[in-house]
Amino acid sequence: MAQTVKLAVVRGDGIGPEVVDEALKVLHAVLPDDLVVQETAFSLGATRYLETGDILSDADTAALAEHDAILLGAVGGDPRDPRLAGGIIERGLLLKLRFAFDHYVNLRPTTVYSSVASPLADPGTVDFVVVREGTEGPYVGNGGAIRVGTPHEIATEVSLNTAHGVERVVRYAFDLASRRPRKHLTLVHKSNVLVHAGALWQRTVAAVAEEHPDVTVDYQHVDAVTIHMVREPGRFDVIVTDNLFGDIITDLAGAISGGIGLAASGNINPDGTFPSMFEPVHGSAPDIAGQQVADPTAAVLSVALLLDHLGRADLASAVTQAVEADLASRGTTPRSTAEVGDAIAAAVAARTTTA
Amino acid sequence: MAQTVKLAVVRGDGIGPEVVDEALKVLHAVLPDDLVVQETAFSLGATRYLETGDILSDADTAALAEHDAILLGAVGGDPRDPRLAGGIIERGLLLKLRFAFDHYVNLRPTTVYSSVASPLADPGTVDFVVVREGTEGPYVGNGGAIRVGTPHEIATEVSLNTAHGVERVVRYAFDLASRRPRKHLTLVHKSNVLVHAGALWQRTVAAVAEEHPDVTVDYQHVDAVTIHMVREPGRFDVIVTDNLFGDIITDLAGAISGGIGLAASGNINPDGTFPSMFEPVHGSAPDIAGQQVADPTAAVLSVALLLDHLGRADLASAVTQAVEADLASRGTTPRSTAEVGDAIAAAVAARTTTA
Ligand SMILES: CC(C)[C@H](C(=O)O)[C@@H](O)C(=O)O
Ligand SMILES: CC(C)[C@H](C(=O)O)[C@@H](O)C(=O)O
């Protein structure tokens, strides 16, 4: 019997629609007869907000919750538009969904493909995954300000960290590490300064490590991690870290590998209570929107993460291998967004037929 | 009449003593007759703490306060020593001094020297300064935990940001930018998530910018900055940022340039109420201590920052030029810590004599 998956599709703003179109093209090329994907389009993002004044209504959230997974392109409008100031779309839509759907694992793999130019002179073999906590830390929106606009203004930001929240993401990271060949886990924090949260993370990692004698563990401060990621990125396997540190180091990870145009992510609710959400790490890039120049690869690789999440590692790896083949065959002639999607879809179809 | 400067010298732990010896060697080589430096040695750091149980007493602080400036090598012992766990020396000594002496400017310049191999394939011309706030943000030690060690543990970390604290460091950064050829300032924050602190920083930068029509200004999120620092570091001139973001991006800046062995820093109290403190960004590296293999260049460049702070830009540039000459003449034969110091001191002396 065929598995039927209800997929909510948020094409979003800027280059979002273009890259999602290609991601769906590849998804359809890889789907076997026993997996049926039913898509529902959701019009969400800056464009819809500017038209209607709504960012994400309770009805939107409820409708999204009816789905098994969400594929999101990119959201956010022109950063200079005062009506969109202060990250209102990012917080009201992206972060709101991550919190509403308890996406406590933000999964961000990094591979340096030999065929893609890295800004590093000698990146070596790089293949690591950042498991970024997605529902706590400085992202909770806890903080405030008094005497705003006066010389006596005080603004606070509070990072909230719970044993519950830390333990579940740490467990996920250990499970992942123990399934990978190198079985190594690095905790990244700043425990010499953020002592309370740092101690909670360190104690939790130490406790869960006892259940995973197969996994080797180390700890690095977030500042030092930036050095290693530039000087010796091959040393990392699984990194588990806080929401904010994960945000920062995954952009760096994108930069040292093929660039943010290749970085995919999954916002995952491992319990399956809520739909998980898959999205490229890049933003909506309004300056190049609608020109068919955006690289859809990060969106395509997000589909691979989606397939993996649906339990179809076989299909996920068909997609990543097609991407690798496409990257290896890229010439110097620029291709349109659709041409890249076509090429990857064709490579997927060829593999699937001959397999 | 000669200017007399009282310099407190904290050689510290690990490679600290070795690199400070070379830094002082270079300092003495560059000193003209009209500048007299009186040194007082302070025995502070992990070694002294393990011997006496004292990290930094009120008497130590009071004695340090009697000086015009502090030169510090590195502090911190073996990270695996349980008696030194949790960053007790870093917080009890380094951070305590930064707060006690109101070092609200943490100045960290980055240069990519053409003669030094960068891990970047094509770094280009890189010459920027990070002005990191040093007395606020998530570094204030405000936070706590309840139900520690239970499944109900909650740990918080609070970032405190004040108009007073932000404005003074932003003013310093604008003054610095307007004295540099490119006159460009980049504010780095994460204002789309940390909205209260982010808004305070953004409003302050916008306000001070009005007084500096000569300085161009932009804003970047801390995650995006890591990408630009790897892909196009030459775009930066002066970066002003929060204490934690500054910690992270200056390690990255060190990594993309000649490495952390070249990164110098000044913890500056621009008001002159308290002594400013100059230190290499690197740590005490206990694993290579006492072997004369540490590169003293970061400590030497910290002396250049000290001289600049003392109003002797001429001497500062004599030191940096001697460092550049030394870097350019480095062969493949490893030199001892003292040999590097000797070479830079000789280059300084040669310049000073012929000038
Ligand atoms: C847009 C922003 C709120 C978001 C984040 O900070 O998480 C983004 O940078 C990301 O990494 O997905
Ligand atoms: C040692 C540590 C407390 C310190 C910091 O976080 O500021 C260090 O990383 C630095 O950058 O000087």
C-alpha cells in the first residue's frame, strides 16, 4: 500500500517560489509508486503580510498542523522596507512555526563537495551535521526594555534553558552520532562565561554520553569553534549546540563549504506530534528574485532531508547523489534556476530507472 | 621631559611568560629617551591560584589600579584540572579586570599580511578593527539556575545592555572609523531575534551616525558576518558589536588572517580612569608551555596597541612595521620564541636608529 504524505508548501517571498518549484520538480522525479505526496500551497510571507496585514493567523497554524511536513522556500521582504523592520516576518512566521511545532532539532548538514570551490585553500574532507536546539536559548523572546529612547534605557535578553529541552536535543545528537561512521560528538557552548546554561549543557552531555560508550565526545567554546571550522573543518562529525550558537556556526559552515546556496536545513519535531519543516538556510534574497539566477540546490537538498525524515533514506540519497553529480558536471556557463532543477531531476530519474 | 609610564606586567600561565618576555624585549628596543617605562611584575593566574587559593584579591586590584597600563600574557591552567573547571580563572581574573577597570572598549585589529599564509584561498587585502563592547551584554554574570541536576532544571543567562554602555562604545567606534582612510562602520548584532538589545544598538548607531556624516554605516546580522568574513573580509573597516558577538567574530577574524598567534587586543578604558590592559587574544596553551615554540608576535603586537594608547603612534607603527618585516622574512626553519623576539627587536632597533 502506498504511503501518502500531506505536504504543506510555503513558497514564500523573493527567490523562495523559484527554488521551491525546482525542489518539487526533483521531489516528483524521485517519488516511487509507493509514496504519494499531496501538496497544499500556503501563501505566507512578506508579500501576503503587506497585502493582508496577517503574518500567521491561528487558522494558518491549525491548517499547517494538519500536514505531515512543510517545505518552505524563504520568507522576508525588502529589508529596507520600514513596514518589515525589526525582523517581523522572521519572528512572526519562521520562529513562530519553530516554536509552535516544537521543532527542537534544527538539523543542518555540511558537506564540502570536491567539485565546488570552497573559500578555504585546503578544506579537506568535510562532512558534519550541526544539531542546533530550536526552541530555547536566547530565541525565546524573553527580555524587554525600560526608558526606551532615553539615556537611561536598559534592554535585556534572557536565554532560557531547561533540562527537558537540552536533554531531548542532546539525545537526538547522540543517536545521530552513533549511526554515523566516525561516531563523534562535539558540544559547542561558552561555558566559561555563560556558566549556568553551560553547566546544564555540559552535565547533560556527560550523562547521555554514559549511555553511548560508542560515541567519542569533546567540548569546544563557540569562539574556538570558528577557528577550527576555518582551519580544520574535517575534524567535526556531529555538533550539538544552543539555538544562537547554532545559528552563527551554521552560517559559517555554509560559507566554508559550497556557500549558503547549498545549505539545507530541517526543523524537526522528532516526536511526530507536529509537522517538521524543511527549508534552505538562505534567505529570500529580494535583490535577485524573479530573475531565475538563484541556485535551487539548497531547496533540493532540503527535500532530501524531508525524504530522510519520512523514513525514505533511499530516496534521500538518490537526491543527494543527483545533486553531487550535478555539482560535478557544472561548467562555467551560468544556468537558470529551472535549468539546475531540470538537470538534478533528470539525474534523479536516470538513477531511479537504472537502479 | 620624559614621560614615565607605570606598567603592570602579568606574565601569567602557560606560554604567557615566554611571550611577555619577548614583548618586553621589543618594547625596550623601541623606547626613545623621552619615554620611561617602570615595570611591576604581578604574579597572577592559575599557577598562583593553585598555590595560594587567591585569584584576584582586592589588594591585587588596588595595586594594579596604581598603574598606567597592564600587559598580560595569558592566564589559565590545564583545562582538564578539576580545580580550574568552569572557567574560574578566566572569569575571576580576565573578566573581573575588564569589569573592574571599566574596559568598555575591547579593541581587536585584524590584518592579513601578504607574507603569512591564510587558510582562505583568496583573502585579498584585509585590514579591519573590531570594537567589541567589554562591560555588558551576556558577560555580566546575570543569570542563575533552579532545580539544578534534576529533570526540572532551568538555567538562565541575562544579557544587560544600557544606553550609557552602548553609546560610549559606539562613539569610540565612530571616532576610530572617521580617522581611518575608508571611514566605514559595520554594526553587528542579531536584531531580528534579540529585538530589545538589537533596537538599542541600532538606534544608538543611527543617532551617532548623524554626528559623523563622513562615516558610511551598515548593519549585518552576526550569522551573516561569518559568511562575509570568510568570503570577502576586505569589505570590513570598523566593526562595532556586543561583547559575545565580538568574542566569536574576533576568533574567526584571527583564524582567517595569520591565525590566533598574530591576534592582539587592547582592553581599553578610554576615559583613563583605570589602567587599560593589553593582551594577545590567544590563551595560555599549557600543552606547549616552556618549550620556546610559541609565537610571541601577538604579544608584541599588543605592545604596539599599548604604545598607541599611550599616544605614541610613531612607536606603535615602528613595532608593527618591524613585525611585518619579520613576517616577510620568515623562512621555513622554525625559530624559538626568543629568536622571533630577537629578530623583531633588532628590526625595531634598526628602524629607530636609521629614522
Ligand atoms: C531569519 C532568522 C530568524 C533565522 C534564525 O536566526 O534562526 C535564520 O538566521 C536561520 O538561521 O534560520
Ligand atoms: C577567556 C574568555 C573568558 C575570553 C572571552 O570570552 O572574552 C576570551 O575568549 C577572549 O576573547 O578574550
